[in-house]
Amino acid sequence: MSTGPSTGIGTGPNNGPKTGTPPGGAGVPGGEPGAPAPSGGALRSGGPLLEVRDLRVEFRTRDGVARAVDGVSWSVAPGETLAVLGESGSGKSVTAQAAMGILDTPPGRITGGEILFRGRDLLKLREDERRRIRGARMAMIFQDALSSLNPVLTVGDQLGEMFTVHRGMSRRGARAKAVELMERVRIPAARERVGQYPHQFSGGMRQRIMIAMALSLEPDLIIADEPTTALDVTVQAQVMDLLAELRRELGMGLVLITHDLGVVADVADRIAVMYAGRIVETAPVHDLYKAPAHPYTRGLLDSIPRPDRKDADLYAISGLPPNPVAVPPGCAFHPRCPMARDVCRTGEPELSRVSAERESACFFWRECLRG
Amino acid sequence: MAEPTRPAEPIIEVRDLHKHYPLTRGIVFRKQVGAVRAVDGVDLDLCAGETLGVVGESGCGKSTLAKLLVNLERPTSGAIRYKGEDITRLSARALRAVRRNIQIVFQDPYTSLNPRMTVGDIVGEPFEIHPEAAPKGDRRRRVRELLDVVGLDPAYVNRYPHQFSGGQRQRIGIARGLALRPEVIVADEPVSALDVSVQAQVVNLLERLQQDFGLGYVFIAHDLSIVRHISDRIAVMYLGRIVETGREAEICDHPTHPYTQALLSAVPVPDPSARGRGPAWDGGGDEGHGGGAGNGGGGGRIILSGDVPSPADIPSGCRFRTRCWKARERCAGEEPHLAVPEPFRDVRGPARHDSACHFAEVRRVVPGGGRRAAE
Amino acid sequence: MPEAPYGDGPAIAPAGGGGAMDLATAEGGTLEQAPAPAGPSGPGPAGRPRSLWSDAWHDLRRNPVFVVAALVILFLFAISVWPQLIAPGNPLDCDLARAQQGSRAGHPFGFDGQGCDVYTRTVHGARTSVTVGVCATLGVALLGSALGGFAGFLGGVPDALLSRLTDVFFAIPVVLGGLVLLSVVTSDTVWPVIGFMLLLGWPQVSRIARGSVIAAKQNDYVQAARALGASPARLLLKHVMPNAVAPVIVVATIALGTYVSLEATLSYLGVGLRPPTVSWGIDISAASPYIRNAPHMLLWPAGALAVTVLAFIMLGDAVRDALDPKLR
């Protein structure tokens, strides 16, 4: 909020007396969050904010080439939350790193596809052009907040650095900005704590600081990679709520990379389920939870303990996620799939349209939908 | 403990257990400047063949409790009785015998297996340490049998741990724990490091082993949804103490401690229709109390404010009061004891269980915060 | 804020049809029956055990740095054991008449200040350097890892004492210490020099060993073995040490190179080995006054020394990379 007067950003209804955030000044949710960043002049072209098209990423390992991401496409619109759900090794984080331009190459290598940010292919940009987009237009939040913060600089310095470096502000101005950001992410007593070091904050507070840092240059898009996995359950809820609220207030796009179905159900609008480097199902979140159109999604949902079925065994997807260098032929999920037939072992199912907003990469999605 | 109807004699009794880690300053002349009170007065009972779930957030002392139970740490004070005998004061020889009966499964399957040993050596090590448990010629067969029991191909005996996935490694760890046919297994977050699709497999395995071998479990986790699935009884831990304990249905359907209620409500539920839950200021939440306490009351989602205080600096009185929306002056001055709260002493039914809260009241919490139809 | 109403809608029906639950009824469905274990290392040839060591060996064989260094070192070992193989002459067979002469047929490296054949002396000098290097390294590694390992494993008072003691030894400047200590020794053998290296070298290894033992000790598998009732000896020998030796091996490999050059330094300063002994250090020391008019006298022993030290350091580097699981 470099210019707008309403920098306090009001608290949502469920945050009433929690922090000392200045009241009032709440923007219209989902509307314009005050003046946007100078670079964001051409706003809302109507199309998607970030679009990943047929992305392919390979990793060279000792045992061969692992196709970590194998033809993945998704997009996120301004103000939308897309959840990319998958287990470890499904390629969900690699996709995010590729989109953000922070993929380690080598060992990784982008072998195909496009990553369009407001229609421009990021993969064709020069490194310095990309850098300008990174941080200012799209920002990322990581799982481990402690290792993402510099332990020898105060939180205020690290938050203020964004403004002194990118905006050429004075130190004093940057400090004020840092306090403002800390208040925005509802850190109590921000004015007093701005001079403290990262280790003096608890895990939840550190993750808030990371969020504040990501927000500092008012990006159009935030990619959050397992933002609450390292946090305690009661703190997870706080942080997810904060993210969801900020997204509403600032009208950003949010890509949420996670393995946690519960987190997804809480905040996502749309969901893309990944398995073995591919998307197996995309759907609006309500539809997906009501009736999954892929047996993998169904298995994940069914394996969640339910109080009303306490005495029964938990449903468990049999077998293991595949080795990324030796993904089974045909449908990668077929060795674990209760519905698998012969065709699944040989034919590779493409994503096919289930409804206007849904796709499933299962030959038998109709049966799956029926349950 | 005011639970009158305990079916069987407990096999493990924990009484007033404390573990404090001294905080020292100075290199040559050390002086103690404080203590981390990781476990600070815990009472527990475990009966043969039952599962006791211990839930709490990080820093609540649940992992220290696990280490104390298997004698990897010596308590500062208090007793752990196994079949009536205090195992915290045993000689090394007597302790060895007890260890055969109480085993542990660790959280992280990547650090709990020695990378330089084959699977056969790892699972067979208990027999080398306790040669009396299996005659020498029989050990290989026993190891293969154990691998089979936990669902691994016995042909894998010559492989090394890094050749396995997390779920398979956890099975190896479980096989090692089972080798000596213990009566009790302490499982310290056994599935939280595993992939979602594999967690259910391991939970099912643990349940099956319990039926087959009559094991008693102390199942430690931060995730109430799995604990509630597997446990007969649940103890909720906060900052080194148990704040509420009772049978699974008592704790999950009739929680009386605000922390339990908050934990229950924080369990994410894979159901987007539970969304839109709000603060619901309709009960208990007396503004201005406890300095920025979270919202609460009613049937809505409870989101606690703040984080767990440091166990080196535990709040006076009730340790939960700094995050509690019900906190009053009494909570700061007087520590509530773990007992059946007064309003429920004369009633029958699930609300009558131990809870360490001055203002205990039943509140039905639906995980995820959606409101269940009124009773 | 125009929020959605609070979640007081109807009771939440758990998602997912109940029908799919039936799919899990078969017991086998809960077991992992993938024939080959997944994971980054992938399936090796069926049943063949693969340890971290064999993985490391697999890496090393394909590492050209390692191969070159290992070949150089093998060659060095060979000529230290059998110098006659490539230099049949006697290194002490000197003729002042040939002093400082350049190379000529049969004497490719020329002659030194005493008229001895530089080629023969350089080849025969390898034995001294390798003996000093290998003995000092072995001694330092054994002594240092034993002391550091026990201190790290036991902790408490022994650990505090050893830590302070190593600090004291670290404060001793190597060259000055050598000048002081070795100048009082009169011996023609290599043992005083090796003894000196042992004295000053063990703290370095002990510190590394202590650190890696402490790190290994905290692993859950050590706790698991303790929970099974394993004795301290078993914990140390079976669980802690095998997982703590890698850094010690690496440090020792690199240290070997420095000991070889330290021997040369001490000999150059006149407190190391003494003339009847053939050593690169002595020859470098003897040749240095004539560096202008007869550089070949210095060049060959110094070159041999440099190549040797480099080879050991390269070997150490390669071994470290191969043993570091994080680089996999």
C-alpha cells in the first residue's frame, strides 16, 4: 500500500479483538486494494493471471531421468485460490518452483511448456526481466519460515529491505512500512517487535512475517508451498485464515501447494490433484469433495478417519506412490487402483472433460463419479 | 483420577511425573538460570490391550513423555510403574527385562533406522541384545516372520533402509518394536511423517497388530482425527500437563476443557461446505479478558490466538489462560486440578470425566467448525 | 464485510460415498506389495544389498578426479615400497664433481649440490614422505577419533575437559612448536617427526570426531537401540561409530597431504629429518640457496611434493563428496 490511505486494512469479522490492528479502512473485499503497484497498471485483462501450459520438468538422477512434471496445465485468475494437491514426489512443488523461476537447474530441466503471466511467457524472458516480476508481481511463501529468514537481521530490516532496495525508500520510511506490514498480518505489538530477530518469534509468527514479506510489494499472485505444514494445528487455522482474508482484501491470485485435503477444503476455489507428475483431476472444490471423478482422489478422501466409522478399518490406498524414474506405463495410478482394468495398463488416459469446469484423467470417471 | 469404572488393572501407571531440563549459563562455572518444564506433573494409566491417545501441540511435552515411558530419559521426579514396579529406579539389569515389554516406534522413519545396517540386522537386533528371546538358529526365521507380519516381503532382509520408502521404513521400525513381543508400544507420532495415502495403511497395520498380539498402545500425535480413530481413551496435553482425559467419546463428543474444544475445532475437515464458519461470539467470550484471547463460544470454529508459551516460562495458575477466551482472574491465581469438574460430579454420562478447568462446560464441537444440528 | 453467513447450515455430511469403503475390505489391500521399493535410489539389481559405502564406491569410480588422484597415490605407494623398480641407483652415491650439473643421459633430472642424482633421490625420497604421511595420518586418525569419539559419546565432564584441552593444542603454532620441540631431539629416524605431528594433529580430528559422534548419537536409531536395552559398547560400536567415521576419513585424507608438506617444511627449517635420510624436504632445503643458477635441483623434489599433496587433497575431496548423502 504505498499510496493508499487505507493502509491499516480492516480486520475480518472473526478477528475482532485479537490484535491491535487499527480498525476501519477496510477495502471492499475482492475490490481494488487501494492503488496498485505502479507496474500493475494494466489490470484485469480478464484472462488468467498465471497460466501453466503443458509444463514438463525433468530431473537427472543416478538411476535415470525422472519426469517430475509431465505435461501439467493449470491457471489461476485474479482473486482466485487454486489448490495444487499431491503427495511428496507428485511434482506439485516442482511446478511451483518452475513457475516462480527458482527451480534448481541442474539437476532440474524444463523441457517443454509455457508459463504465462498475464499472457507473457516467463520462460522466454531474460533473467533480469524475470527477476523484476519475481517478488514484485508474484511472490512465494515457503514451508520453513525459520530457514527462509536471515537470522542475523532484525525482522524490521528484512521487511524494510524490500522498500529500500526496490522502491528506494529511506530507512525511516522502510521501517514504518515494516511496522505496517506486520500489523497487516496481525502480529501483535508490531511497533515494539519490529526490532527483534527471527528466533524471537514463534513458528506461527515467523510464517506471518514471511507472508508480510511476500505481500510487501503488493504482488498480483502469491504461491504458497505448504505454508502451514510445519505449524501446530491450532496455529495452522490462524495462518490459513489470514492468507484467505488477505487474498480477499487484496484481490490477489493464490496458488496453494499442499498435501492436506483439510486445508484445501478450507480455502480453495478450485483444485488440481497431481499424481506422479501429472494432473489427474481438476474441479471446483465443492464438486470434487462431493463426488471425486478420479479413483486416486476418491482414495485420498476415503482414507481420512471419520468419527462415525471408528470401528472399521481406515480405507487405505494400497501400494506406494511410484518411483519417479520408473513410472508405470499406462495410467500411473493403475497398480494402486481398485478400478483398474486391462486398458489402464496400456493406454495413457488424457484429461477429459467431465463438466464445464471439471476434468479427469481416468477412463472410468463416470463410474468413479457414481461412487 | 476420578474414573470409577476402570475395567482392568492398569499395566502402566504414571504418577506425578516431572521432567525438567535445567537451563544453564556460563561455560566453566555453570549456574542454573531456569528450567524447561517439558513434563510437569503427568498422571496416566494404560491397561493391557488398550490404546491411550496423547494429543498436544509441539512443545507440550508429549515426545518427552514418550521417552520417559521407555526409559530413554530419567524423570526429575515422579514414578512410572509397570505392573506395580517403579521402572524409573531400576538397576540396569532389571531395566533390560522391562525393556522387552515396553517398546517404542519413532516419528521419523528416516532417522530411526541405522543406515549402515541391513533390514535383517535391524529387525534382528533385538534378538542379539536379548539372546534369551530367541534361540540363535531360529532368529533368521523370526526376522522373516516379523517382516511378513508388518506387510513387507521377507526377501528384503538384505536391503538397506535407504532403499525403502517412508511407509516401508515405518513398517521396519514397527517390526523391530514387535520383535520381543512387548506388551506395550509407545508410538511417537508414527504416521505424521508419512504421505497421506500411506498413513492409513500404517494405522490399519497398528490396529491389526493390536488385535493379533494384544498390544497396549500409547499413541502420541498432534492430529486429533487419527488419535480419535485409533484410541480407546484420550489424554490432551498442554504445556507439560494433561488438561483433559477420558474415553474417546467423552473427549471428542463432550469436551469440557476449552483447549480440547479448540483442538477439535481445528481439525481440518475435507468438506468445503463447512466453510464460512464464523466467530460466533455467543458464549463465554467475555471481551477484555486474558489479553487478546481468541474468540470462542457457541458452535463455530474456535481459532486460538497466539502460540503456545515457552515451557521455560509457564504462565501462573492455569497454563492455558493466556490463549483462553474464558480466562478470568481466578485462572491466573489458582491452578485447576485434573479432576471431574464440579458441575459434573453428580451427573452421569459422558460429561463426567477429568478436566482441568475452573469453568469447564460441555461444548459440542464439530471438527472444522461447521455447526452440527442442535442436540 | 459482506461475508458468507457462518456455517450454521445443515449438518455436515462427510464427503465421499460410502461405497468406496468396501474396496478396502480385502486385507491385502492395506499392504504394500510393490515388488521394488520406491525412493530416490531406485531399485537395484534384485536382492543385491547396497550400502552407503558401495554407493560411494559406485560414485567414486566414475569420478575422474578420484581416478587420477588414486592412480598417482598408487604409483607413489609402489615406488615407496620398491624404489628400485624405476630408480635402480643408490641415492647416497654422490660425486662432488658432478655438483649442480644439468640433465644428461641416464640422469634425466641432473645432479644436486652434493653431486647426487636428483632423479634417484626424488624417487627414493617418496618412501620417507609416504611413511611420514601415512603413519602420522593413521596415528592422528586413531588417537583423535578415539578421544573425540569417547568424549562426544560420554558427554559431560570428560567432554568438557577434552574440549578445553583441544583448545590449548589449537593455540600452539605448528611451525614454532616444531622448531622448539624438535630442536632438542637428536634422532636420525622419522619417528620424532611423526610423534610431533601426532601431538599437534589429534585435536583437529578429535574435534571432527566429537562433532559427528554427537550428531550420530542423537539419531532415533541410537535411541531405538537404547530402548531395546543395548549396552553402551554396542551403541558406540554398532550404531554411532559406523555413522560417524565418514567425516573423519575425509579429514584424514586431506590431512595426509598436509603432513607430507609439513615434513618438508620441518626438514627445510632444519628440525625435521637429517641428511643421511633421503627426503623431499631435505632436498628442497638443500637446493634452495641455488634456486637461481640451478633451479632443477629444487624443481623436481618440490614438484613431486606438490603433486603428492594435491593428489591426497583431491582424493579427500572426492571421498567427501561421495560420502555426503546430501549431494546425492
